[in-house]
Amino acid sequence: MLVRHHHLRLDPSTRGRMNDSKSYAASQPRGEVMIGGTVDDVVERNSPHSLRATR
């Protein structure tokens, strides 16, 4: 599947997790996947199954 991303949303608290300072949340390790929301278009797909939007 080929997807074109138009927008990536990261929670504001993510900024504080991107460094090693003391925080209520654990720091985000460098090179690890960050959780966020996206707005995308499916450009190409190889599956005959229909696509549904998720929220």
C-alpha cells in the first residue's frame, strides 16, 4: 500500500518526552516509534478489500 501523508499530529506532551529532563512521563528513546495521528490519502493498494476510515 502506498500512502501519502498530509498532516501529522503529535500530542503537546510529546515535546517534553523528547529530552532526558525529569518529567511525569518516561522519555522517548531516540529511534523509537512515536505515536500520533495522521491525515492520509491512499495512493495505491494491492488488496481487493475495501478501506474504512478509523478514528
